[in-house]
Amino acid sequence: MAARSAEPVRVGLLGCGNVGAAFVSLVDAEVEAITARTGIHLDIVKVAVRDPGRRRAEGISTEQLAGRLTTDGAAVVDDPEVAVVVELIGGVEPARTLVRAALAAGKPVITANKELMAAHGAELLAAADEAGVDLLFEASVAGAIPLVRLLKESLAGERILRLTGIVNGTTNYVLTRMSEDGLGYAEAVGEAQSLGYAEADPTADVEGYDAAAKAAILAGIAFDADVVASDVHREGITAIGASDIGFAHRLGYEVKLVAVVESENGAVSARVHPAMLAREHPLASVRGPFNAVFVEGEAAGELMVYGRGAGGRPTASAVLGDVLEAAHHLSEKTTARSARRRRVRLRPISELSTQYYLSLDVVDRPGVLAAVASVFGEHHVSIRSMEQVGLGAEARLVFITHTAREADLQATIAELAGLDSVERIGCVLRVIGQEPPAGEPA
């Protein structure tokens, strides 16, 4: 990789939670092998934590960190011995301030902080460029999957058309258990929490916030676009029920939470929402807590990367790869500079055209279906197929549309919600892949 380092590359670490502890453990255990393979000897010399007495993950003991711990993040950044700064605090502040200070001091920074990069990526990359040092963030998007490196290096000359990804392992685990084992939503979330895949408060995952941050980062990498998390249309999985998944299965689809970023005529769109994926689509078979991103390029065509998208050790592996790249660039006096991010027209989801799945709970009485169908027609949404399931005094109507504009579909939903005969608007799923079969489902 590089010529052998004359001196150890001294690393300062900000944060020692699950990923930070795994990073320390990985470096300490593999330091000799890393040096033999790369010629770079890493030495973690200072670690900033909130509580020095707290028990660490990965079997890291206070004794193992003796002499390296501090509660002052600025002391890590300012230490003249520290050549590379690794930021694993999470959140926006104080991470942003410390990263900016490290870059201004001429020190490369490696981060796994998706929140930070989704909110301030353009600003921080510009600061790194001005300072002539690296800001590397492979671990912020998809854990151990080398997606950032793929897009920035292997596909640097490729015109990317679209990225479609499963980028949140928690929601993919929940939907897998609902799909394959018939678990209800609450039961599947509870199991994910017990296994450590979901936090005690799973909102960031199940409502799509985590995936939206990653979608913003992906849009920046793929299209050099200054996209932040709040620019991403976001929907979660909380409205999905067993009946929705069962209906999708009968039509040959799987239900997944997907992040989609694409560019068309100079405009960029970024969205996160549940979708019906045709079983033939490569992402449909991604199970459990795994992540995958399906890349569509103008010349390269279609390709997919797959792997563990979360967890201490997989994420630490990606951090370590970036640290070694930064250390190599330090020795060669080069950087992995990124193109400056630019503001682009953000294409709102209202301009999307696709097919839709929509379920409604209605009062079971004559004329209801005709009234509902009339609303679809008034808003130019053509019904491809419909199924009615009796629910005692109520009924559930399930529709698949022909390709329609999102704005028209949303106008349809708004008017349907005002009908006395409509008890509840259920799940809305966008369809990705081959068209569903016409006519009544079997």
C-alpha cells in the first residue's frame, strides 16, 4: 500500500462507545499484522470519553486504556503528537467543532458520524480541501460495506443514474421477521431490541431518520450535490401490517424500507420509504440486519454491494480502512480530495411517477366502491387491480395503480380521507421492479 512508515502514526480517538471500543480492540490486536501488510504502524495515543470509569464494550478495560484516557476532546485535537483524529462521538455537537478544529490544524479526520455528515458534509469537506487534508467517512453510510470508496474511486468516471439501497439493518430485520415468520410489527421490533439491533427508542430507525441521513450522504457522493437530511423525503415502516406483506407476497413482491437517490436532467431526488420490491430485484433477497446498495450507472450498468451495515466491529473495520488510507496519504503528502459540493435543484417527491399499493378500511355498504373509484378517476389515478376483503361491518379495499404521479396519488388520498365511508387510510407502498399482474390477485 505505502512505503514503510519511519515513525508510528499516532491516532487520537474522540469517543469510545461500541464502535470506538471495537476500533481500539481491532488496532491493538492486529497492529503487527497491519504493519506487516501495509508498512504503517498505528498507535492510539489518546482517547476522549465522557466517563473514564464506564465499562467499555469489546472487553476493553480501563487498564487497557490507562494513560490514554481524557475527558477533554479538544486536548486530543490539540495534542502535537496526534497525527490523525478519529471522531466517533456521534451527533452534531461537539463533533462538528472538534472536526473543524482538527482540519484547521492540518490533521486528517476519519468519522463514522452519519448525522454530522448529513447535516454539514459540504462545509466540512470544503474545510478539509482548504486545509489540504483528508476527511474520510466510509463508516458513516453502510458499516463495513466499502460503498464510499467504490463510488469515489472505482466509479469515479461513471455517470451514476440511481442508487437504491437497504441502508438500515434494524428495519430490514423487522420486515424480514414479519415477512418470513409472521411476527407482528411490535413483536418484531421487541425482538430486534432484545438482540441489540434496535435501540430502546427505535424511532430513528423505524421512522426512517437514520436511512434519510445516509441517503443525503449518498446523494452527495454520487452527484456532488449539497443535500442534507432534511432535503430527503422520509417515511417509516410503522403503518405496515401483516396483511400488506401477505398481499405483496401473493403478487410476487417483498416489502422493504429503501433509500433512493437519483439524478435526472440536472435535478437530484432523494427519498426514503417502504416499497414493494419485485422478488427478481437483487435487493428483495437481502435479509435480517444486512445492508445492500444497488447501483445503476450509465456505462457500468447494474451492480450491487452487500454486507453488514451496522455493529461495532464491522463499522470499526471501515474506520480502520480510512485511517490507513489517511496515514498513507500523510506519508505521500497527498489527499483523497472530494469534488466541491454544489447546490442543485431538488426534485420533490410530488414529481415522482410510479405504481402504488394502497389499502383502505371502508364501511361495507352499497355504493362505497363506486364512490372510491370515482375519487381515483377525478385525480387521474388509474386502478390496475383491486381486491375487497370483508371485515364484518367493514371491508378492506386494496388497490394497485397503473403508473401515476405522486402529486395525483396524494390528492386522491386526501379526498378519500374525507369520505364518510372511509374509516382509515392504510399503508401506501411504491412499487419497484416489474409491474404487478393485472386483474384480481390469486
